Amino acid sequence: MIEVTRESGTPMYLNADHVEYVEATPDTVIMMDSGKSYKVKEDVLTVVERIVAYQQRVHYIAAVDAEQLDRAGKGAPGVAFRSSGEEVETSSEMGDLPD
């Protein structure tokens, strides 16, 4: 979830996995994959940075969890899982990560 501010000044949280696009019209509008849109106070770059930071945290946690499973002998080497449960081959999709 990312925090954004409605035009009224009220904070709200959006599921970053369901953001389809963000545009400046000149107001910042966030379009969700459901078709619902939200006008927010933040500029487009701020919203995009929050979405990217969220995605990085989610995918980093998934990769770390896979490494912990590998060490415990419960997972396949180099495999992580997205929050959706989809299996991801970390060595080819994410590249080799430093130790």
C-alpha cells in the first residue's frame, strides 16, 4: 500500500499492485485497474517514486524469504515468490545479486 492525499487533505492508502497509470492533467490522477480513478495532491513523480519503493520492498522481501527457505532446505535455489504466489526465477529475472 502507498499513502497519498486526497484533494480534501485526507490521507488514503492505495494498493500499488493495482495502479494502472498515473497522469498529470494538470492534477495528479491515479487510475486503478478496476477503472476507478483518484485525484490526489501529490505530484506524479512522488506517486511513481512511492510505487517503485513499494515494489522494491515487496520483491526484496520475496527474494530474501526464498534465500532463507533455501538455507533451511525447503525451497529451490534461486526461486522466489511474488505476493500473488507466482514463482519467479530470481537469477534470470532479477540478475545476480551481491552477497
